[in-house]
Amino acid sequence: MAVLNVATDGVSGLPYHRRQYLLATDGRSLDKTSAIDELRAFLERHPRLFVLTGAGVSTGSGIPEYRDERGEWKRPAPVQYQDFVKREHTRQRYWARSLVGWRWFTRAEPNSCHYTLADWEHSGRIEQLVTQNVDRLHQRAGSQAAIDLHGRLDRITCLDCGTRIERDGFQQQLIDDNPEFAERTADIAPDGDAYLENVDFSRFRVPPCPACGGMLKPDVVFFGETIPKARVDAAVAALHRADALLVIGSSLMVYSGFRFCRIAAENDIPIAAINPGRTRADDLIGVKVERRFEDALPYLQDAPTGT
Ligand SMILES: [Zn+2]
């Protein structure tokens, strides 16, 4: 992390990361400097990045987002943890929709966003990649050290005995136990869900844990659930080692992502973001490119690598 002598700019009172943004123009007036040039300069100044990605990097792979460009819900809110563990009907509905959505979810392939970040990791440009996505597309593109902040949908865990099983094998179990649901089709929803409506979910049979008969849950962090502390601690430690925070494709509306911007701001770690819409951290972000990452990439390809 850069050693800083001053926390604020005495003239403007702006915190350091904002001041750096202004200085980055190097004598040119701000309105003549495009955000993309600012971002290129930012990447040059900060060769080791903490990168936080959100749903926006996977929409190009056909995985829908929950939120629109204003950060508002554009679909019904996802399942809540308490609902899932307390109500059998919620679990029946969840797994029935998952049975239908999974086959589409598994067809998603990594796109240029994922491949670029894997390249950045291999060239030493990334201190830590952290994703809010549960689709494992970063890993499939070749990223080896990504932290799945909200878990991964390709695994299931038993809430009673901790046994983990693969989602792929479980799909066959769901189909075997519920052949009438296997025939159904529905529009794909975020996170491997599908818009299966007007269906009697009470007839859906949810398989129990094969080891103990307990309650199975996808190995993802549901809304209303806490992220394992060790996972958060590892990510925060990496943020402190990084030169800067780069947010890609996230509105940061969920606190678990916004937290990294707050910590960065409190520790004078500069923040840049590439996101087509508003983010919850707009006040903290020094450099912001309001585009999709894949649309910004052609302008960033000749930016230096961090090796
Ligand atoms: Zn179990």
C-alpha cells in the first residue's frame, strides 16, 4: 500500500483518494479528460489491485441481474435465509425453481470480463480478486485465487452435519424425485433460479442430506445470512495489501460489497469503479467509468501490466 503523508488536500478538503483524482489530470482541465483516461492513469499508478466484481461481469454470459442501473430491484427480491430454514414451502419452492434454472445456469460460459481478469491475475496485476457472484465463471476462465464472497452455487452444504455435495449430482436426485417438475420450462432468473409460477410446490419432494437426513442448502450466502468471518477477514487483509480498489459491475447496494469501499476510504486506499449505473459508493469513488467492463476493455488493453 502506498505510504501517504497527508490524509486530505488542504485546499479542497477532499480526502486523499479524491485529491489524487484531481491531480491525475496533470494540468489538463477535468472536463477535457475522459473518465477512461483517468482510469488508465489510475491503473498505471496502482499496479496491484484489489478487484471486486458483481453481477455486471456475468450478464454478458447470459446470467441476469437483480438490479437495474439505478441500483433498484428489477425483479422480486431473492429468497431470505430465515424463510428458507424455517419454512418447508420456501425450500420446496426454492429447489423446484432451482431444478428448472440449473440447466440454464450451467450453460453459461465465461466472457471477456472473466478472461481479462484471469489474465490480470496471471500477470501479477491483481493482489486479490473478490466476487459477489456465485457462478464460478472467474474460476472457469482461469482465475485461481478468487474469493467467492457469497459462496458458490455448484455446491450444496448440509446445515446439520456440514457435509458438502456437488450440485450437478444433486440435480439428478431432484429430477428422479420430482419427474413432473423436470419437464417444466420457465424464464431464467438470477442465481440459477427460474420464474416458475402458478405451480403447486407442496408436491415437490426436497431430498434430505445423504449422510444424516438433515437440511440441505446451496453453499451460497442468502440474503439475511452472514458471510463466514474468515472469508471476510481474508478479503479485508488483501485490501490492505493492495495499492487500490477497483470495483467492476456492481451497484454495491449490498453491504458486503459496499464494506470494502468504506474500509478503503477510511484507509486512504484509492477507489475506481467501472459500472454503467449508480453505485452506493459514488461519494467515495475517485475515478468512475460509467460503462460495462467489456465496453471499456478495448480502451484499457494497452494499460501496463503490474509485473
Ligand atoms: Zn447432513
